[in-house]
Amino acid sequence: MCLSNVYKKEVSDSNLMFRNIADIGFDGGELTLTDIMGIRRSIKASVKKIDLLENYIIVDPEE
């Protein structure tokens, strides 16, 4: 099973937003992230990079 961590702007411990994300949905500028436990979180952000080998996602949240 491939799970990914979500980071704000760059991969660093201080920018970690969410762990163990199993599903990502896109809807009108909003991302819906679902973790391995089925917990959903929605954020207004754009995806900058998804690295499936290293299991991370970089987003740029709207401020």
C-alpha cells in the first residue's frame, strides 16, 4: 500500500501538514485528502508536486 505525507511548499518536518494520505480528490480549487483511517480533510490549495517513489505531496495552500 502506498501512503503519502503532505507538505506545505517543500519537504521538511516543519512543513508537514498530513500523514498517511491514501486518497486525494480535486474539486474546484479544493483538495480533499483522506488518510488511512478514513479521516477526510479539505483544504484550498494547489498541488505543486506528487512524488510516488518517495511518497510525498507538496501543496501550496491559499492564504
